[in-house]
Amino acid sequence: MTAPLLKNKWAIQWVSAMLVLLVAGLLVSRALVSLSSVLIVVPFFFHRQLDQRTRVLLVAVLLILLPVIISGLWSENIALWWNSVVVKLPFVTMLLGIGSVHFSAERKTKLIYLYLLFISMGCAWSFWHYLLDPITIQAAYLQAKTLPTPADNDHIRFSWMVVTAVMLGLHSLLIAQQKTTRYLLAGCLVLLVVYLHLLAAKTGLVCLYAGGGIYVCYLIIVQKKWKTGLLLLAVCAVAAFLCYQTMPTLHNRVQYVRYDFSNYSSGKILPGYSDASRWLSMKAGYQLTAQNPIQGVGFGDMLAAVDQWHQLHHPASLAYERFLPANEWLVYGTGSGLPGVLCFTAGFALLLYRTTAKNIFSVIVTVISLVPFLFDDTLEGQTGILLLAFIAFFGQQKLSSPHA
């Protein structure tokens, strides 16, 4: 009995260490992210027995990868196609690594606390840059720029990381036994929520308020706690109003979004505006999918096809505005046609279904996982892939505890 137990203990410690390195790497080092996301699979080769849930999730991941891989048959730019494949491979390695071990409730909780600590440190670093020159940064928010953030200054995905920390932390707060722990968690969550409003990234705020809205509806409709739900709703509304009135970055971001929307919604596309560029990217993705409905243009040739579309329809758009569709379904449609969209949708739906438990926080985390896919090419970057994998294979595992 001793040897297997030691093996299992070693495997759990290895996966735990890789998760810690992964989260740290997401904030400061791409090299650390790449290394930890590959090495996390090592225990799988010593414990190859995967449970039924993990095997189903592996099918889901393969369905997501399949359209990308097959499109290599007709992609001319093999280097870009291969990069699109490689960037998604950690989805497999993280599933196999995490799925080959069993975390105790205590270890899960410690890893969640470490995640909160790393994210809080990242937010503090970002806030420090704001304090160095608040006037310049506030003015930059009127020009589609934001606070410097960790994660290679990717404010969209970093805000997603922060919201994930808020929801996992809130779940931990509600099940924490020690009063000191609850106070520390509550203080941390308040600061993270305040930071999200200061950063004013649309993805982060949409996820935050979507999660909050679901929780309020759960309290009122399911638990019949009308007073608690309405009080929480009132507190959220007052807090949002105060943030808007007192935070110049949030106020300026709202003004910028309104002005940009008033232009592109009326057909006036001005170069240099971020939301207009995202709208154009989705328009390009839709039309390219319609023109190539069976097999798409190939994941390796999407950027070339998008650039050609801009030359024909919006030649005034700047080079940095000619990016992949800001919607993952349109990315798959552009790269692999409607069959690819169906395959991706089946895999993504299976992934969400098999990782969502009968727990309100699990449902909320699932929504947080879905929102970025609607407004961003989430799976076309390393950070998006690894964050989704972290949420699905570890974060949701925490929330599916029978005692949650």
C-alpha cells in the first residue's frame, strides 16, 4: 500500500506546484506559463487511469481542437496554422494532469487562496502604476487605452482572471469556518471589485454584473430570500453609481464607449476606435464564413483573409485593426466553416455541461467562462486557453464539492 500512496502524494504535489507556477506565469512570464502547462501532464504517465468524467471532458476538448487540426489540410500558411494548434495543446495537458489526481478539500482551498493572493498582487501592481500618473491614465481612457496590467498588458483577459478570483473567493468566503479568514476574504474581494471598476474593462464588468445578477435572482427566486436579494441588489446599484461618479477611469470609459457606439451603430466607422474595430472584425468573420461555408479559409489563412476583406470593404482601417473576429464562433466559422462551428459548439457545450455542478457558484463561473467567447477570440491566445482550462478543470472541481 505504501508505494502507491507515495506515488499519489507525489503526483498531487507535482500538479499543485505546476498550478501555482501557471498562475504566477500568467501574470509575469510566458516562458513559465509554457513550461508549467506542459509539465503538468507528467503524473498522467504514472497514473493513466482517468475517471469517466475526465474521459468525457477529453472528448469535449478533442471536438474543440478537431476543426483547427483538420483545417491544416487546406491552410496555405502552415506556420500560422501550427501556431493555432500548438497554443491550444495545453488544454489537453492540463486536463490529463489535473484529471489524473484527486485534490483534498484542504488542498483545493489553499490553491484558491494562492490564486487570490497572486491576482491581488497583480492588481496592486497595476494600481501602483495608476498612482504614479493618474491624470495621464484618466485621459488615456478617452482614447481606448487602459491601466497597465499583468498578463502582457492584456487588460481583457486579466479582468477575466480577476472576476474568476472574485467568484472563487466569494464561494470560499461563504464556506469558511474561521472568522479571521472570512474577514480577510471579504476585504480582499471588496478591493478586487473596486479594482475592476477602476480598470473598467468591459469584459470584466460584464462578467461581474452577470454573475451578481444570477446570484441575486437565485436568492429571490430559488431560496425565496426576498429581503436579502433586494438588499444586495440595492447595494450593488448604489456601489455601481458611486464608482461611476468617483472613478474618472470608469466615467471616461463609459463616455468613450457611448461615443464609439453612436458612430458605428449609425454606419460611421472611424479608424482608431476599438469597439468599431471589433464590430468590423465580426462583420468580416460573418461574411467570410458566408463565402466559405463548407471548410472556411483555414486557420492558417484567417489573418490574410481578414486583411483582404478590409482592403475590399474598409481600406481606411489601420493595420492593427485588422484582427481575427472578436467572437469565437465566427473565428471557427472563418477558419473551418459551418461544420467547424458545429463541432466546436458541441465540444464547448459538452465541456460546460460536464463541468457545471448543481451549485449556484458553479453556474456563475460557467457564465463567466462563456461571456469572453462572445466578444473576443478567446482560444486564439495562450492566456485565454489556460484560464479556461484552469476554470474548467480545477476551479469548477472546487465548486462541485458535495459540501459546497
